[in-house]
Amino acid sequence: MICLRASGIALVLAVASVSMSPALADSLAAVSGTAMAVTGDIELDDFSIVFENGEALEFDELVADNFNVEGSQVGASVYSVTTPADPELNNGNLLCGQGDVTYVAAWGDASDADLTVVAVFDTQDVPSSDADMCASYTYEYK
């Protein structure tokens, strides 16, 4: 009986440790000229975006799961930023360059399934299209 209880406890602890492990961020390599010059490679997940120089923006919540890109609706993740900022990144470049980033959107590039586009916004309202972005950056999975 003791062996069964010990095994049962070990199984519960193993399952609990797996289910409580944080999700790993996606490692993305900069491929567009702006991404290479400004952000460098990034780590992106549902909680934050971390730039090559270590600066980061934390996300408050997922506010939309679709987005209008060049007139077409696409599946996307649109996040509000917990503490809006315009971090200084590679070579002294700013992420947005015109104000604090309030929202970050990410979606797959329609022309190349291996690419991800990340756009940043300094708008007060939740963005619904790429028309309001202050910058966009393109990456591929490492």
C-alpha cells in the first residue's frame, strides 16, 4: 500500500511540475532591414517581447485575435502593453520613434508562412488594422 501511495504522490508531483512550467518563448531572427537595425532578434510569447539588447515590453492582455492587414482580415495576436514605453534598442533606435508603444500585434506573413510580422502602435484605442502602426518588423523562426 505504501508503494502505491508513494508512486501516486510522485505521479501527482510530476504532472503538477509539468503543468506549472511556463511556456517557452518563440525565438525569432530579424529578417527585415528595420528589424535587423532596430530590434535585432527577439523572444516573443503571450506575456512579453524581449529584444536583442535585453529591453522588454510586458503584455497586459490579449485584446484581439484578428487584424486587418492591407485590407484583408488575418488571424493575429494583438496585445495591450502593461507599461507603455518606447524602449531604446540597437544603435540607439527607438521601437516606435514617435511615442510610447501601447499595443503590439503579431501575425503570419501571407506571402511566406515562415515569416512573422510584429507591428507596434502608440494609439489610445485598440488597433484594428496595420494603418495605425508606428513601425513593423519581420522575423523568421530560429
